[in-house]
Amino acid sequence: MADEDDSSDKTEDPTQKRLDQALERGDVAKSQEINTWFMIAGGTLVLSTFSRSIGDGILVPLRNLIANSWMIPTDGPDLLTLAHNLVYAVAAAIGVPLLMLMLAAIFGNMMQHRLVWSAESLKPKLSKISPGAGFKRIFGKQAAANFAKGVFKLVAVGAVIAMVLWPERLRLEALVRTDPVVLLGLTVSMTLHLMTAVVAVLAIVAIADYLFQYRQWFERQKMSLQEMKEEFKQSEGDPHVKARIRQLRAGRMKKRMMAAVPKASVIITNPTHYSVALQYDRGMSAPVCVAKGVDHLAFRIRDVAKEHDIPIVENVPLARALYATVDVDEEIPVEHYHAVAEIIGYVMGLRRTFSGRRV
């Protein structure tokens, strides 16, 4: 387990693939303080917006129940119907506020990362029962940060509550003699004032905690040089395999070119290095390169050409230029039309002369 937790060799920033894999596992940068802040802020918004409607939604059916209690039947199914009506009234009163609180909780998570569905955290792991891992969870960096955060929240929120309530101490003493009708409004107003101050303080705590959690998460995703190499092999392919594939492709290309050399009309060559086989038939828009090679391959092209009585013409600059500018199965560039046309015309003239002599 110590080897798994040892991150001294993980010095490289994680790749995008590594971050995507962490997200699929459900390993994300998440601050519980962000969720807490959204819930408290949502509760404050609900209290300031829906406190009167919630009170009226519950007060009206209860008032009617008490005022008309002598008229309401409570025998058998009627009692069950009464209970259902009260439950529906309460649900209608608090339904929208509860929905807002639920949306606040979801939004608190989505602000940090997109929604993740993963069963990875449910799988049994030996690290969860390892004494060493448990010791690190209790006395590690994360535990120390949580302790410091808890102390700061306790001190900061306590200080804010004291600052908000101290100027109201005389009014708080007088609340015991206040009319209950007025008492509810004062309580709501003071509670909103207090919760607003708490939300402001917790916003600082939430931002600092998220930055810390993100940094811890990013450090966990860092990779060693060996992991970088392995991922490169997986994503880009093993260099040895790719080299072998290139070798096989080159071999097939050479065989195909050598099979096409007998179809050539002329071989333009630099006697020591280059050979370019061109094919031209009547009706073609331009000569086509059917094979080309350098050094050993160039000599093989010339050998095949001699076996099939294909003319070989030495033209050093043209051979170099064609080898550099035209690929196999492509027409020659326009700038070489004139030079190649002279050579092909010369070759065709030789063939006609040779054919006439044979006749």
C-alpha cells in the first residue's frame, strides 16, 4: 500500500486522458463547503421570498380546521381524508421552497464538475481497511486542513453572530414582552440579517476550500515518467509496432512499384542515385510516375527496365527534380511537361525507327 500512496516520482502534470479517466471513476475535485454554502444561501433566499406564503399556506387550513372543528366528521374514512387534506396543504405550501433547495444542492455540485454516474466508490478496496491508510486519513494533510477549516468556521461564524446580535441585545431582552403577532416578523427579519452575514463569511471559506481541494485532486492525478510513456504507447501505439507497420507498408509499396515498372514508357535516371519510371499512353493528359527509387531501389528499377527493354534515359537534374516533386501514381508537375515531352518524343521516335527496321 505504501507503494500505491508514494507519489514522490509523480512529477508530471496529468494528461487530458488521465483527467477524463479520473472523472469516469468519480474522482473529482469537490468541496463540501461549496455545497453547504449553496444550501445555506438557498435557505436564506427561500426564507426571504417564501416565508409569508409558507406561513399563510399552513395557517389557513389549520385556522379553518380549528374554527370549524365541530362541523368536521372524524369517524372512519373521514379522519383519513382529513389527514390527507392537511398533508396536501402542507406539501403545497413547502413544495416550491423544497424544490429550490434541491436545485441549490444540485447546482452546488455542477458548479464544481459535471454530473458523474460511477459505481467505483462502491467497490471494496483494501485501502479502506488498511491501518496505514486510516492513519494517514486521520493525521494526514487532508485531516489537518479539515481541522483548521472547522476551527476557522467556528471562530468566524461565532464572531459574525456576535457582531450581528450584540447591537440587538436590548431588543432581544424585550422580545419576551412582545406581542406574539409582532414577534414572528421580528424573528424572521433578525434571522435573515444573521443568515446573510453567515453566507458572506462562508463564501470565503467555500472558495478557499475549493482551491485547496482542487490542488489536492490535481496532485493526485500527477503522473510519473513511466506512466506518461505507457499512456503514450496506448494512445499513439507502440513505437516498435508502428515501425514494423511502416516497414511492411514500404515493402508492399516496393513490390507494387516493381510490378508496375514493365508498364513504364521510359526510365529517367541519375546513374548513381535516382531512377523515375514514367508511363505515357495516347489519351493520357500527362505522364504518370509508376515507380521511383534511390540508391539500391534505383538500381533494381533499372534492372527490371533492362529485362523488359524499357528505354533508360540519363538526365541528372530532371531525375532529381521528378523524384522530389512527384509521388507514385501521380501525374508529373506542369513545370516538367516540356522536358519530359522531349524525352518521350525521342523514345517514341526510336521505337518507330526500330520497328521500321524490323519490318
